[in-house]
Amino acid sequence: MEFVTSHDADEPADFHALGILYFTLGEMAKAEAAFTTSLKLSNAVLNTHYKNSCHLFRAAARLKRAHYQEALADAQSLPDQYSTYMPGMGVRSKEHIIVEVERELSRIPKSRPNLNRRGR
């Protein structure tokens, strides 16, 4: 797939497939980059199939990378109840990703001012 995308760099389907391959291999940073490229190409040709799928896969990759705000933004950009099969995960939906992101965000401690510091 890398050979294909390096020689025919204007087809969203190729970068979508490359992103899924990286996702399946657990290479989430590379998957995110491939889905981002596919999204840029999809937007240029108004291809909503790859657009929606890329947003969902990219949201899942960002979630796995602990990039919660970006994952949430991707998921929220999808139509309600949008779902697709994700290798190793089964069918995942926009709502699944949002629930998982919100759960992770709720686990992050809220920063509190350090009351032991003296102003200098």
C-alpha cells in the first residue's frame, strides 16, 4: 500500500486502506496520518464514504493515542449512529467513541492550584 500511495497520491481509497492496515497493525500515528490524508483528498472530491469512515477510524486511533479532544472532535463530526467494522474491535459507532472519550476525560484529574507555592 505504501508503494501505491507514493505513486498515486490522489486517491482517498488508497490512503483509507493504508490507514486501516496501520490501524490493524497497531501503528496508530501512521494510521492517523493516512486517514488525515484520505480526508483531505475526500474533501476535495466530496466523497462522504471515505470522509465518514476516516473520521471514525481516526477518532479511534486518536483515542488509542490518548488524544482525547481530537478524537472527540472527529466523532462529533459524524452523522448520528454512524458505524463501521474495525478490525480487532468489531462494529464501532460514533456514540461508542464519544462514550469512551468522555470516560477517559473523566479520569484525568482536574488541575488544582498549588497552594504550597509562595508568589515570587
